[in-house]
Amino acid sequence: MGTITKALSLLNHFSASRSEIGLTEFRNLSGQDKATVHRHLSELTANGFLEQNPGTKGYRLGPAILRLAAVRERLFPARRLVAPLVEKLAGELGELVHVSLREGDHLSPLYHFDALIHGTRVYFDEAELLPLHATASGLAMLAFGPIDLLPKLLKTKLKPSTGYTITDTELLKQTVEQVRNDGIAFVDQGFEEHVSSFASPVFGDLPEAIGTIAVAAPTVRMTDALKAKIRATLPLAATEVTEKLGGIVPVDLRRIWRDAA
Amino acid sequence: MGTITKALSLLNHFSASRSEIGLTEFRNLSGQDKATVHRHLSELTANGFLEQNPGTKGYRLGPAILRLAAVRERLFPARRLVAPLVEKLAGELGELVHVSLREGDHLSPLYHFDALIHGTRVYFDEAELLPLHATASGLAMLAFGPIDLLPKLLKTKLKPSTGYTITDTELLKQTVEQVRNDGIAFVDQGFEEHVSSFASPVFGDLPEAIGTIAVAAPTVRMTDALKAKIRATLPLAATEVTEKLGGIVPVDLRRIWRDAA
DNA sequence: GTCGACTGGTTCAAATAACAAACCGTCGGT
DNA sequence: ACCGACGGTTTGTTATTTGAACCAGTCGAC
């Protein structure tokens, strides 16, 4: 792991529930040496990616990130473009829908929306990176993303998120193959307990998935009726999102989705 | 300059007018070695801070930035909080208003708004970092920010943006001292030709400016009447922004502003 | 075709940063 | 006053990053 990756990985420890992190906590979270972490934190702070709370000495995400995000959204307004589609589908299904983009060997949430019509709901943290082998989105990414994604992932140890997570190499290969045939991925409690989800790939201008659109619901609400509804609507939504982002769905997948409908 | 700073500085070359940058262009812009730049770009890409256009091989800002920006805005919704105040002041004055936060030895635009009631307007690029010695915001920051900011800046060579930019050490010191007495900074065409601007500091919970609020107008429209109006309203707006961000204006500055009114 | 000038991308001695463990100063609790 | 935990710094040794030169592909002119 290079220096830059180590430093940037520090930023990934922030989440909705952890807004401010101190030196020692960073050391525990990252497993790196204290002196190294401190130098990295200082350098990130000097560049505005972090800022330090003068009182607690803790570190927070800094203003540079906002500035860059504003640039990115102006040039490539992905969030703004997909938001209405995500909200529409979430409304139709009454469940949480999210679009995520690939970020190395994880998925990064781009936008999510929950219609909130039910008492119980799926907790979704936009700050958290999604693992490829444990989520429906991940499986869809492995099936339709860059071809070297799966082989590279299989070389690492697959960490279980729940007792249901696929950790066996062979099983993962088969499951991904299945997703490739179906054009849609289904995972039952693989990432969070009592949550089931479906996902379909979203494409850029290459025939290679750049991200996914997914529906997540409490397992108890994931009835056959809802499953059928999702299978019928998710490929359409994936096509719409792909088109909004200026991409094209590969012809073979388009055929799979048409035949399924 | 450390590795991390070098890598992160690459990101600062993006702007509204330059959305995609190739390897060679990065080398020219940063003055670094090509191999180094390439390794940095690869590592940034692997972490989702950049993404590569498969066709042109150029690099764009990546999805990780959006994810982190979403976290930061949820935890510390500065942009959302200051937006109405900026828009209100811009409406009252009929000119461009922006709030910026300190990012190392530059200022990083947080939010800006232009009422657009005039035919000509000031061009403002939210992607561009503002230098401390050439802008009104910068002078306000030097006057009320961390005490070591000015001495550190004086050790470097002051780059002129226009023919009006202060580049002399002594003159800069005197000007900052003046700003410290006035509680407001005025710069005439120091950053962009034919643009004049005022700025006042904005504070966090320490008696040390964390940013600024500024008004920029074409020099031809910067009449005595407008100047008087800005001098009367900007300190109030700075106080409001400070309070919105949960900060406090130091007592001595509060007195200066009160006496001026 | 063959040049040349331009890309993006990759190798291998030499400069630089990471590492581990120790240390310093400060804060809050006992 | 003591203790322990915190943020931060220092030092000598080890590993990584660096940068000049080197490939390879692509475009256009001749």
C-alpha cells in the first residue's frame, strides 16, 4: 500500500456516526504507526482535506472536499441527474433505493432515497463503502464490471459481514456467473442482517459497469410479490440511469433484460 | 513538500474550465516528474479521487469526493447554513458575494452567489483557490487569522496576479495592519483586473478567523455610494455567518465594527 | 511506407519517507 | 502528587519514493 493510499484511507474512517477522530483513534482504526498517522493527518490538514477542532484536537473533514465536489458536480452532475430516478423508483417500490459507483474494489454511494412509508427501514450510511462480495450491488459490479475485478478480489480473503456473507471462492464465482446470466443480483442478508437487496449494473460509454442501482428492504418485507415487482422494474431503472449518465447498456444485457420482462 | 501534498495538489488543477487533464498536462501544470505524477494519479484513481476516461485517457475528479462531501455536509452543513445569508446580501447589494474558508495558505470558496442584476458581472470560479496577498478575503484572513500566517507568507515570494497586486513585504504588512484597525479589507484589482472587493473575517469558536465573507464588483460600479453601503452591511453579515457556523466574533473586533456603524 | 513529435506508461540507482520505540508536555481523575 | 491516557515529537534503521532515461503506440507530414 502506497503512502497516498494510506493517507486517503484515513478519510474513509469518517462516517455519519463518527464525525471527529483523534490521533489515537486513527491509529487504532488504521493499524498504522502513530508518527506516520500524525504526519499524514498534518499533511491532509495543510491541504484542507481535514481540519482540526482546536478544542478537542480531533480531526474533521475539511473544506477542500466541498470545493472539489462542487467542481465535479458542475462538470459531471451525476448526483443531480440520478436523484429524480432514484426517488421515483423508491416511491414506486416503497423501499430504499441507492445508486453507487465503483471506487477501486468497493462501491461508493452516490445517492440514496427512502420513501419512508414503512415503520421499519433500512439504515444506509452514505459514508460507508460497500464491499463487492457481500452486497447485491457488489455482485452486479463483479458480474458486469472490469473483467479483472473478480480475479483480483478472489486473491484476497473475503471478510464476512454477517453469517450469510459469501466467503467461499467457488461459491462466489458461481454466484457471479448466475448474476451474469440473470442481469440482476439478489443477496439475502449478506451485508446486514435482516436486509435483503437486489441490484443491476449501470454503464458508462464502455461496455463495462461503472456502478449499480439497488433496492434494499427488510427481509420480512421482501415477499415474492415485491421480488417480482423489483425484477420487473430494476432493469428499466438501470437503463434510465445509464442513459442519464451518458452511457450505453451492452446489447447482450439489454437482450437478457428484455427477455426477462 | 511531502508525497501526500504533491498528490493532493494535483487535484487543485481542476477547475470549471479544465475538467479533464492528461498525464503530460499534469506534468506541465505541476512541474513534477512524469513517473511520479503517473504513480500519484494511479493511486488517486485507485482510491476513487480520480477516474480515468477510458477513451481519452484523461483524468477527472472521482466519486470518492462526492461521498466525503456528503458526509461533511451532513455533519457540518456550512454550505447549507451560509447560503441564505450570502444570497440575501448579494440581493441587497446587487453584487457577487462569496464566503470562503482557509485551506492552508489559501482560501477555498465555500459558497457564492450573484444577483445577476447587471449586464456585466464578476467571474468567480468556485474551483479556484484564492491567494492571501492578492484578494480582499486574503487580507482579512491575514489580519484576523492565525498569527503565524503573515510571517510564513512573507517568507515566500509574493506572486502578482495583476499589476495592482501587493508584492512588497513592507506594504503588505502595513496594509494588513490597516485591515486589522478597520475590521474590513478593500482591494482594488489586486486579483483580477477591473474587479474591486471588500472582505470581513468570519470566526469559529476560537478568536481566530476561519474564513471570510466578501463582496466583489466591477471597479466601474464600485462607487462611493456602494462602498459606503458595503462598509455598513458587510460586518453585520460577517457576524451572522460567524454565528451560523457556531462561532463568536472577538470582542475587540465587535467594538471596531460597532464604532464604525 | 518512414520519419518525427507527440502521447501514456514503465524500469532501476539514489534521495526520501515510513517505521518502531522511546520521550515530552498536558489534561482529568483519584 | 500520582497515575494513565491523550496529542505530539524525536531518533536511528529500514523500506519506499523518486526522477532520468527508456518503451510503445498514435497521429500527421512528407
